[in-house]
Amino acid sequence: ESDGSAYEPDFVVVEKDGTHWLVEPKADRDLQTEAVRGKELAAKRWANHVSSQTGVDWKYLLVGETDVADARGSWAALKKLGR
């Protein structure tokens, strides 16, 4: 996290092409909070750093509860709905 504490994503998804995703679902009301925005920035920095150091493509996906419901179990749809 941006305050220096440890960050643990809720989910890690590995696609068939080898892309690794840190997936962070949150309540819609929390998506714009300072804490969630800080986690998002820290996770994106981490993903970029690890990708550049390892050659493994890491990405971050922040999704709200509405995104999860609208995706209806589709990973492809969730990726389009998230941020």
C-alpha cells in the first residue's frame, strides 16, 4: 500500500497466455476512497516493476460489486468493466 504496509490482493488470475492479474473487488461506494486509490497506485507500480524485471506480464484490475454482477461470471467482460 502507499503507506508502506503490506499489500495482498484478493485474487491472482493467470490467463492461458501467461498474463498475471492482481484482482481487487471492492464495494462500489469504496472505489473512490483514498485508501483504495492508494492501493490501486501501489499495485500498478508493483505490477509494472515486476513485469519489467521478470518479463512476466502483470496487470492490476480494480472492480466494483456492480462490475462483478454485470460480468455474470465472464472474465472477459469483467476485464472490460474494471479499471
